[in-house]
Amino acid sequence: MSWHPFNQYCWDFWFAWHEGVLHVFYLQADRLVCAYNPDRRHNNASIGHAVMTPYGWQELDPASPVLSRSEDGWDSLAIWTGSIIAHDGLNYLIYSARKRGDALIDAPYERRLPQNIGIATSPDLQHWTRTPASEHAPVIPNPGTESQFDGINWRDPYVIRDEIDGQFYAFICTHLQAEGANSNAAIAFATSSDLAKWKPDYGILYATQEFYLAEVPQVFWRRFGDYWRLYLIFSPHWSPFFAQKTQVGVTYYARSQPIRDRASVRYSAIPWEDEPANLLSDGLFAGKLIDPDTVEHPAFFGFQKEDPGGHFVGGISDPHWVTFDAGDRMHLSRTHPTFPYLAK
């Protein structure tokens, strides 16, 4: 069930359901265009698409990506990671991208192009068009260096609709402006009532001194008896200009303290457990769960970032399965915990 699209580098991915079928969307870059150098994939990224069948993943229209860079718009360099949410008969793809020709931004530990976020829609997950607003400008623009954020990192939006206040929340990978070569990772958030207009007063869901970045986030609520916990899944990165100090290609998670009244808690004031981030997978990057808020043992997928020789691998892994222990911590298993043949 692992997935490696033909002649493509494949890395970050996200899931969506439509009419009972599971779809996966992923970043891809043609190996030939990259001159068979995976380091070049980031400037040549588009979005690929496959569906789950009884025989594994089946790619849909390999010759036509779901979304590619525009000719001369704000997303004219490469399309990057996003997520999909359904609302009022449409599917909304909230994605990140960069603009060709933008000025590089100097930060203490990076010198890179700024990242921004836009939206495309589809009735069926197969035919996508940018919204009128996204044709001309990012819908969730990078707040820039005059903000508390570094003006560069503003990507990997993961969108949910909160069942209490009915608002949409886009959780965004970013980095706070502060000294520290390998710290100040943050997950910011923007809010919207309709997925079209987003408020510019960005908040912070999570900030940590453990990592430089917390990439490809996934956020979900899960109920345990008479209380809830909020979970944040992410993959950490250190500054690209400093030595790697964590394992390459891992997935972590953080969890809130038990919350009995969700309506009394704001996303900018989540009472996180007083503990370091928890390691979920020590071999798979950009991990994502399928239906983690409702399924007893959600499926987990990730991709192998490097082999033992340091070469990029990519793709999408076979599924693992999540169990929650008595303390509501997550653990992975290569086999489903409730398959009949596992019963003692």
C-alpha cells in the first residue's frame, strides 16, 4: 500500500474523503526536470493526486497535476503543502506557495523567499480552480518582518472547522522573531467564518524552544469519557544553517491537558501538558492520521526522508495504526490492534 509515483519525487501529503473514497494529495516534482537531484524538487513542486482502491493507491491523471504554479502570480515559483476541507458542497484546498522574483528576506538564520497561502476549490476533488481572490493575491498573506513572525516561514496550512464556535481555523507553520539558532518554532493560526475572508490578526496555537520549525501540522480534538484533549502532530526541523541535532525524518506530537468545557478554551490559550514534545515515529516524516477524532485506531502514514546513506526516499508509507494508552498518549503499531487473528 506504500506509494511512489512513477518518475516523480514525492513528499508532503494530505488526505480528503469524497463519496466514501479516500483521496491523497501530495507534493511532486519530475525527476528529469530536477536533473535527478532531489534537492531541486522544492522549486519544481506541483500537487499530485491518487485514490485508494482495493489494490492500493491509483494515480489520477499523471500528466495533469491538481495544481501547478501560475505564470506570473503570487504563486509563480512552486506550489507547496496544504490541506483540504469540505464546506457547502465545495472542497477547499488551502495551499502554500512562493513567488518567482520576490526579494529574499534576511533573518538571523535564514535567507529565503517569503511564503504565502491561497485557496483553490473543486466540487469533486478532481477539477480545481483558484478562487477569484487567489488569482490576484494570497488569501492568508505572510505577515512580514514587521510582525512577531520572521517574514519567511508561513506555510503548510491545516484547516479545521471548530464545532463549538463554527469558525474555520488555518494552522500554519512559522518561526518567531527571537534569537536562537534552533528554537522558536511556532504554529500560528488564522480564522474565517466562510473560508473566503480571513482575519489578519493571527494568533499562536503552540510555540516551543525545542525546535526551529514545526512543519506539516495536523490538529484534532479527541474525546475521552467526560473530557477532551487537543492534539498537534508535526515534524521538527532545525535551522538549515546549523548542524542537524535531531533524527532526520521524524514525527512528534503535543497534547493538551484534559479539557472538560471546550467552549471555555481559546486556541491562543490551550493548556498544553507540561512536557517535551512526544516522539510518535522515529522513521517517518510529515505524519498524518486519517479521521483521528472519530476512529478508535486511526491509520498513520508518513514518508521516509532519507535512507541510511543519506539519500532522499520520499513516497507515502504503508499504514501504521495508532493506539491511545491510559494516559492518552499515542503509540504506533504496524498491525491493526483489533484484527481477529491478533486475538489471544
